[in-house]
Amino acid sequence: MYTIRLIKFLACIVFTTVSVKGSAQEVKAPVENPKAVTTYVETSLVPAIILEKYTKEYPLRTLEVWHGYPEILDESDWFGCNPYLYNCVNPKYYVVDFTQNKIPYRVVYNLEGKKIAVHRSMDTKTIKAIAKAIMKTKYKDWKISKAQEEIFKGEDADKLVVYKIEVTKGDNVHYLFYKANGTLIKDKEIK
């Protein structure tokens, strides 16, 4: 069931490209564009230190797909990683999507193998505090989609967790990021 949902989710994602102009030394901010094609990375091109840590921590995984991710310009946005919105040829981070115990995961690593964040799908029940918070906002009439994630900073055991809820109304899509107490951290419109 989760495998089919993950495949449907991946098939429905609209991908993006990044266009960079100027000299090779000039650093440009990543540009989101939902009509581009994502860059997949062959497992053989992922740094060995990342593969070693990943394989040790997630031995029973399936449906593994690696992506490159550009430089994160704002470290405070560790939870906002979405490899489907970028086309990254020379990644600064590696992102792997996989399933373990029938639960979809996304894990973000830096080049040194440090785990930056773990995204894990929640079941379709929204945490009560977040549902109450959404009902008090302009999104109270919007549909809460099934795309909900728990996002942990660094290791799963960390206490710092953010909840990502997708809301839709017509063609409008927003990712809402909440703390466990229902405080909205970020509202990201997906165009």
C-alpha cells in the first residue's frame, strides 16, 4: 500500500530546473521551478562516507532513489529540503528517498556524511495541535492532503521536530511547517 502511494507520489511530483548565468565562480541562489526535471544521482557517485553511514543505519530499505541538492543558503531552513524543486548537477548535499518498514523516508546528508535532516511520512491523522492551528488561519477552508511529514533535525532521536502539512485549494498548493505545539514556522507557496 505504502509502496504504491510512494510511487504515485513520486510520479505526481512536478520537477524543476535551475538556471545559472555568469561566471563559474559566481554563486547563485537555487531557483525553484516546478516544471523542470530533477537530477537523480547514481548510487556509485554518492560519496563512500555517506553510503557507509546510510547503509549501516537503514539496512532494511527498499525503493532507494538518490538526488543531488544545491547549497542550502539558510541553515535555519534545514526542514525545507525538497529535491524535486531543483536540478542540481554538482550537489553540496545528497538526498535519498527510500522505504523502510513500509514507511517512506527522505534523508539529507552533507558531503562529509553528516545527517542534516530525516523526513518521515506520518499517517494521515494530523496532530491535534496542528489541526487546531490550521483551523484558526486563512487555510481553514483548504483541504489537508495526505502528504504529511515529520522532519527531524539530524538524528531521529533528536527532540527538534517539524511537521510539514500540504494544503490545497483549487490550483493553489502550500506547504505549512509547524512546531509540535501548533506554531507556524513557515508557509511556502508551491507554484
